[in-house]
Amino acid sequence: MTIRQTSVLAYCIAERKSRIDLPIRGVEGAPVRSIDAAALCCFASEFGTRMPDEPVPEMVKAFNQVLQRIFAQTVIIPFRFPTIVESEDVLRQFAESRSGEYARALNRLRNKVQMDIRIALISAGAPEPSRRSGKSYLEDRRRQYQKLQAMLTEFRNVSGLLAENWIQRDTPSGIYGFALLDRSSLPAFLEKIGRVLTPAGVSARITGPWPPSEFVEVADE
């Protein structure tokens, strides 16, 4: 009997457990399957069409729903969307070749969650840079950055020891803060950061809990 090999979309890697309650359907309505790889388990579904130049929102939504369903039951290391490989065998071989790194990361992050905080300035119709001197523009940028940095520092201070670690990433539109905490600490963390007052001209968007992707310490894929 010939087994047809088909491309698969990879969702995430987790520790092998006796049972994971998988969603019936994933991206494009394809069944989600588990693939054993040494002490790990990969989750994937068949992917039979060409990926559009821009990910379709419905695909991204379905992908994230699969991740959240599995993450509610165990810690996971998500793949970037879309990670498409030639076959289940290729995905299995990849996971087995990195099983030690992934197993250590999953063990360290067991029962951990990630909260994301996006801090940005609310546009107030400032003049275009070309209409100001270079020195004035750079000084404004410095003050704006300090304002955003002070906001993130306030979140960090208020959360105290509830957040075991923080990572900051600067972007052209603002600052992203990622907090790592134990799943059991989530209610207290949300209660504390909910007290932080956002100053005029600044927006702070808090989302999660998410898989602790920013805190996975393995070599680049």
C-alpha cells in the first residue's frame, strides 16, 4: 500500500502526554493530528493549497484557535505561522533532531504563561519631520520614547515578583513588553496591572495569556 505524502502545516511542539484533547479541525478545516517525536509531540494538519502572499485572517484565526486549545492543557512551543513542511516525516525528524533543546525549554516553562503589553503614543497631529529641524525631531523622539519607557517601568514595578521575567522589544510604533509568570499568578497579575493609570497621549493594550514564546531559549530554527 502506498501512503500519499502531503505538505503539512506545523502548529506547535509539546511534551508527550497520555492525552491531549485536540480540536477537530484546524486551518482550512483540515483535521489536526499529533506526531510523536522522541519525548515530544508535534501537532500539524495537511495543507494542500498555495499560501497567499498575505496570510488570510481566517487562517490566522484558525491557527491561533488550535494553539489556544492545546495550550489550555499543556505548555507548548508554537511554530511561526505559516510553517509548512514537505511531510509529517520531515516534521518528526526536525523535532527529534532538536528534542533535547525543546524538552529542556518545555520543562522550564511548564505551567508558565506570557502576557503581552503594547505601549504606543496616541497621534496628536504632530508636524511632519521635514517641517522641523533634525535636532528638534530627534529630541521629540527621545522624549516620546522616555514616556513609553516610563509606562512599561510602571507596569513592571506594580507587578512586582508576580512576573518572573520581562522582555522588552522596541518597534517603530512603540514598545512591546512581555511578562513571564506562573499560570496560578495570572489573576493577581491582572488585578495589579489593572490599577495602572495610562497618561494622556499614551495607549497600553494588554493581551494574553499566551504560550511563553518569547522566553523559549533554543537556537534559531
